[in-house]
Amino acid sequence: MQELSHWIDGDHVKGGSGRMADVFNPATGEVQARVPLASKDEVDAAIARAAEAQPKWGATNPQRRARVLMEFVRLLNRDMDKLAEALSREHGKTFPDAKGDVQRGLEVIEFCIGAPHLLKGDFSDSAGPGIDMYSMRQPLGVVAGITPFNFPAMIPMWKMGPALACGNAFILKPSERDPSVPLMLAELLKEAGLPDGILQVVNGDKEAVDAILDNETIQAVGFVGSTPIAQYIYARGCANGKRVQCFGGAKNHMIVMPDADMDQAADALVGAGYGAAGERCMAISVAVPVGDKTADALIEKLVPRIEKLKVGPYTAGDDVDYGPLVTAQAKKRVLGLVNSGVEQGAELVVDGRDFKLQGYENGFFVGPHLFDRVTTDMDIYTQEIFGPVLSTVRAGSYEEALKTAMDNEYGNGTAIFTRDGDTARDFASRINIGMVGVNVPIPVPLAYHTFGGWKKSGFGDLNQHGPDSFKFYTRTKTVTARWPSGLKEGGEFHFKQMD
Ligand code: NAD
């Protein structure tokens, strides 16, 4: 049995709390490793060491910091297959999807190589007589990221890339369900030239998270995970005076207009609804066809596509569409919600409840499900299922479809499928959701734009990656300077206007 570690001061460090968690192979259901769960004292010690190391890194010029990230990108590409394999083994997603997980993180590191440009301040020449005014962006000090299981490479990189590029030391508390890839990222950053102590990976659960939130040295916390935990972390972190941004759960709707290309819409829905077994915060979990004719045509196109999906372990080849869920609890929860949908009167058009995979009977696989005639009071609608279950809510008109998506408490992503530019434009303008796709089912913005949901999908200010991330991980200092000294002109007693 492999025993995993923390990563402190540039090296693997054994856990000292005596508490451990099981890391499963979701395809077989076997425990394949154990991960240490850090105590408050271990977290505090990791933060203290980071605080010692940070001033030197913060004073290193941004171009030199960017060069470390440049080399990190080279190493990520060199080890892409190794990282993706480790990721699939613990998370369960297919090998091509695991590579995508690494790739979308890597692209944010590439963006962060622009740090010298992104950290440039503003300068006003002669803001007053003999007076110049300028602002600079300075690192916060020691900052932290708390990340979910579903993107164990991408989301840690979304956090650590900008934080490190801005000159901070970074404490990463990854998900305890798939902690190996974050540890491998730390090894690669050391190889790339990151000084020891600047990135600390503390594995753990609530105790480690609370230690981060209560530690006075930590200046900012970036979180991604479920909404109840996002709300908790936001409240506790803010109460302790920290800068906090928390990204939560989702219930993403895809509106299908009567004029949409139905084949294209059905293909998009199958990929966006069942890819990664539905364990994506940008997965489409609700289809909203407008009009019964559209709904009937869509269901007719969806059913054969869903029935053809190949569900299996990542080792079965690149034509596997999706793998197992992450834990036995996740499987139980998803199947429980499916049963509630049937009991509450939704029509289960594709029933995956009896799905079994020979040789993998103890794995956490769940077959694909499709519901029709779902109403907004049902549990399968109100709760984030985070599994391979697509619900169809029929709408009588465009306005009704728009209202359905707008009334939902989550606001991460949404999409509209139509051939009409006016409808698409109206939708993009009026919808109260952070990321919108027009004939694009999973509108995840690229690294140089920003990623963030609205309503219960996002708490706090500023989005992830893109220019916002450089604002989140720095603070602005504004200098008003006059040369030579004002003594030459005598003292001043009035609050001067810049005239
Ligand atoms: P989770 O909320 O269970 O865990 C996220 C992190 O919080 C983990 O590091 C975990 O150790 C920690 N944590 C868990 N319980 C805690 C507690 N009681 N106190 C303090 N910390 C705790 O989420 P998950 O299951 O790992 O990830 C799936 C969720 O993340 C889904 O809801 C999904 O929508 C969401 N997600 C959102 C985004 C986004 O950008 N909005 C992206 C990816 C995932």
C-alpha cells in the first residue's frame, strides 16, 4: 500500500498527525494509497516556513519568476502522459480527458509567463506641479488554494500559477480523494527552479482547511468545490479578515430553440452531459427544449446516442466515453437521486440503474440516465447531481426557458442552441449566469479570459485566471512623488488640488 506525503520545503514529508484517508482506484473499488491528513500544527508550520521564504521570491524580478514557469510548462509537456495516467488512476476519468485536465492547467501557466507585462503599474506624469503619481502591484505574502477532486491538475494550476507569478508563497490543500497529481506538480516546480518553501502542499480535510482559514499569516484564500463548503469558507475566511474567492456548485441549463440543428444539439448534449461521468462543474445537467415538437425531436435524437455510450476504465482504451464516479458514496448518492426522480414523477427515458461492467463489479461505475418531463420542484432539478444524469425540462416559449435558467439558484454556465442571432444576443445579454455558450455547450473561457460563476456558484470578487487573477493575488500601492523635495517651496497646510 502506497503511503503518500505532504510537500514541505521542497521535499516529501511524511504525515505526523496519525490520521490518514483512503485513496481509491474508482474502477476497481480497491484502496490503492493512503494520504495523510494534516493537523493544525503541521499546517501552521508549513505556513511559517513559507512566510520565511516568500520575501526573497517576492523581490525576485517578475521576468525571472516567469522563467521558472516557462520551464514548468516544458516539464508538464515532457511528463504529460505520466501525469494523465496518475490522474486517471485516482480520479477515474478517461486518459484523453485526463490529458485535457493537465492541458487546461498548463495553459494558465503559459498565461502567467506574461507576469512582467501583467504586473506593470500605472504612471501619471505631472499629475500636479512637479508631481508624478504611480501605482504598483505587490504580492500579498502567503496565500492558499483549496481545490476539489474533479480537476486535480487544472484547478491547482489555476490557483498556483498566478499566485506564484505575482511573487507570493502558495499553500495548496488539494482534494484528499486524488492527491497524487498535485504532489507531482510540486516536484516539477522544484525541478523548474522554484525555491524551496514557496509552494507547500498540505494534504488534509476540514482540520487542515480550518487551520488555513484561521492562520493570521494567510492573506488570501481561493477555493473551488461544492456550494455549502464555498459558503462556509467564504464566511470564515472573510470573518478572519482575508481576501477570499470561492467557486461553488452548478446546475447548467442548455436551451434548445426550435430552429437549432438537432443533430448538433444532441451531440453537444451527450458530450456535455455525460463526459467525465457528469463530474464537471460546467457539465450540462438540464436540457430545456422550447416547444413540445423540439423536445420530442431532441429526445428521439438523444436516446440512440446515449445508448451507444461506452462506459469503462481508462485502461480500456481511448474510445471509452466516460469512467467511474470518484467514490462509492458518490455512486450511492447519484442512484438515490435517480430513484427520487422516478418517485417524484419524472419520465426515465434511459435507465442506467442496472449497469454492470464485467470484471469491474466493485468499481464505482454508473450507467447513463436521461429524464424527460422534469419539473423544477423535483430533487433531481433542485440538487446538483454530479453524475451521468441529464434532465429535460420542457419550456413553452423562449421567455419561459430563459426564466427557468434565471430562477435557478446556481449561475455557473449555460448555453443556447439556435440559428437566430437575435435570440442568441438577447440570451447572452439578459441571462444572470457567468459563462454563456452560443452553440457551444461547455463555454469554459480560455486562460487569458476569466472563469467564474454568479449566484450560488461564486462568492467574493474577481474571477479565476486571466487578468482578474493577477488582481486577486496582488494589492495595489499608489505613490505620489515630488522631486525635488517640497522643502524648497516651504511647508504646505492645505489639502492641495492638482491644478
Ligand atoms: P467539496 O466541496 O467536497 O471539496 C472541495 C474541497 O473542500 C476539498 O479540498 C475538501 O477537502 C474540502 N472540504 C470538504 N469538506 C469540507 C469541510 N466540511 N470543511 C472544510 N473543507 C472541506 O467538493 P468536491 O466534491 O471535491 O468537488 C465537487 C464540487 O466542486 C461540485 O459541487 C462542483 O460543481 C464544484 N466545482 C466547482 C467549480 C467552479 O469553478 N465553480 C469547478 C470544479 C468543481
